[in-house]
Amino acid sequence: MNMSFSVRVEKGVAVIGCRNGETKMRFIGASCTASVKQGTDGLDSVTLAPMFGKNAVVALSFKALYSGQKAIETRGLVSLYWKDGKLFVSEHEFVSLSDRLGQVEVEGILSVTTNGMKFMGSDIWTHREKEEAADTRDIRLVNDTGRLCRYLVGEATLEELEADATDDRRRADQIRIASMQSTLDQMNSLVTELQEEVQLVTGGLQDENVSLRRQLGEMTQLKEGLQKDYNAVNGELGRLKTKLSKKLGARLRRFWCRHTGHIWDRERTSRMGC
């Protein structure tokens, strides 16, 4: 681990701090009372007050920000223990029991592996990360990192961890349901807008259809009127043709009689075919 920090202990209270101004601390969680809430970043120090006679563990992460260099991060579990009525802070990393293995992972997340299950603190996780982790059967999310610390020192039970993880899963499910409901609402809103647009287009097409039908009716009436006029004109032409034909026949007969010496007799000529 090689975490470098300063320690000051007085009257059962321990202050763990950074050794220099280039280093900042992240308080991940503790099994005892602490001066700041779990998951607080950018600290110079944290004050811890274990109950008299009860050992405690605190999960910390230190990040050194040296000018012009890449940040160096160290993290781990620090043990606080009582001896002869006095509180001490161990210089060595906390050693877990064999049935409950604790570890501070990347990004300052405390994990505890026990009974074939892995519990992880979820206080710094985003909603999406929680959803993804909740879908992984091997990981159980615990909202209270302090409860993980208390479990490491035997002050919390596995049932309490499972109950906390169940509550966090329910919260993740609620977040997922709320997200799905929001998406569904947006889709319903879009469907409503599309339906309104379709109604507008359909209404326009219906109006256009009515207009076209009206024009078709007018054109049909005009065609029928023109057909009547055509029939009337055609009938009149037939009558004129017949009349002209009769007059032309009479003139031709008179012309024939005149040149053949026949006497023009309307009645006789009619009998003779002249």
C-alpha cells in the first residue's frame, strides 16, 4: 500500500491527514464516527472517533498532484485499535478476516468479498453504472460504505449487507423504470405529434379529394351539355342535307328535260322519274 499520511491521536480521537499540500485525501468510509460523510474528496484530513474498546477500520485514498507530473494515487484500509485504554492508528494496512476480504479498488471503491458474493460501495457510481452493475449477478451494490467497514470488523452481519444491497437494487430498478417511463413519454409525445401531422395531411387530402370530385362533376355536366348540343347540331345538319338533296334532284330533272326536249310536267315528270 505504502500510503503516506500523518496521524494525531488525543483522548480517543484520531486525526488522519495528508503529509504535504500536494496531496489530497478521499474519505471512502469508516466503521466508526467520522467528521465528514463517506465519499468526500479533496480533504486535507479526517477526524475519527471509535467507540472505546472497539477496533475500527477506515477506507482512504490519497492522490498526490505534483507539478508537471502524473497524479500518483495510493489507497487502502487503515486500522484503528485500542491497547491499554489508548487509541492507536496502525502503520500497516488492515488485514481482513478470511471469510470477509476487504479491498479499496480503483476510483476509491470499497469492495468486500464474502460467502461467494462481492459487495461494493455505490456512493460514487453514476445511475448508469449502478444499472450495469445491478445486472451483474457477481456484484451486489451497497449504498452505505460504512456498513461494509463495520462488516469487516464484525459489527455488521451478512444479512444487513444483503438487505442494503436489495434496497440499492430496488433504487436502481426505480431509476431504470423512471428512465424507461421518461423514454416512453417522449415516444408517446412523438407519436401524438406524428398523428396530428397525419391528420393534417389526411384532412388536406380529403379537402383536395372533395375539390377534385367537384371539378369532375362539373366536367361531367359540361360533357353532357356538349353532347346534347352536338346531337342537336347533328340532327339539324341531317335535315339540311335531306332538304338540299331534294332541291338538287329537282334542279337536275329540270335541266334534263330542258336539254332532251321533254315538256316539263311536275306530275308527269314525277311519274317518269324525271
